[in-house]
Amino acid sequence: MAPSMSILEQAESRGKLRPTAAAESGQTAAAQAMRVMMIRSVSGAGGGADKIILRTAARAQPQDLKASICVIHRTRDLEFDYPQRAERVGAELYTVPERWPFDPQVYRRLQDIALRGQFDILHSHDYKADHYAARLGSKLKIPMVATAHGWTGHTLRERRLYYPANRRLLRRFDAVVCVSIDIKN
């Protein structure tokens, strides 16, 4: 794709764009904010990526961007405090409980949220969220963006399993944002 093309233009050229809610209702694009489903898998209180996600959702101008946060979390995670943090900043939050890694109920719940929300873009923030966003984006024809926050290859598991698998998966995305040179390389 030409670098000057927007994410939406790239997705449209690949046949991965479905009509937005605005287009289906006859409104112009300027009349309705872009809807973004931000997906994150979190353990405990999360980390730096979660601060960025919450800040983005809180600071979004509602006429331009409607960001909805979907957080996948373990059902028995006693340190999980995303609902309280999202409420403090006024962010729209969907919690998606996970009984075990890659619980099939998680995908079904995310798909239901995506269908009801009529999102224009899926934005994932970690390897598990990337996995779900890729499945949803392919099935629902929604453009996919990933922000790569981690996986610098410091542990054997990261170097041999997570990092190579995630790099292959990210090739399916319309755009990938790397937070550092280490992540990019």
C-alpha cells in the first residue's frame, strides 16, 4: 500500500471495509465520530499501555472519536481494577472475563460487542488482543490496527514462542504502531 493512504483507505483497497453506521444511515462521515474498539488483555493493574488506553479514551473529542475499551481479564484476578479506573476518567468499558487462556467465550463476547458497537476500527494492544482482533477483523471486515508495546525478547518464551507468532500475526493488520525501535526491529 502507498504510505500516503490512510488506514481506512488501505482497508478499503483490500476489500476489508464494510459501510459505517454513518454511511448506512445516510449521514456524512463528518456527522458521526469514528468508533474504535480498543482491545487489551490485562493481568492485575496492567501497566503503561493501560494508562495510554485510558488516557486516549478519556481525552477523545466525542464529535471526532468514540473509543470503547474492551478488557479481557482472568475471572479470579483480585488486583483487576480497570472498571474503577475507567469510571474515574469517564471511559466506556466492556469487561470480558476469561476462565482460562483462550477461553472460547471471550471471542464470542468480543464479537457480540463488535457487532453491537458497529466499530470502524479494531485497535489491539498485546499478543492476545492481537489474536482476537485479527479473527474479528477478518470475519467482520473491520480494519485492524495494533500497537506493539512489548516483546523485546528478554525471556526464552518471548524469543521462541510469543514474539515470532505475534510478528507473523501482525502482518495481517492494516497498520502496526511500535512504541520503540527495539519493538520495531
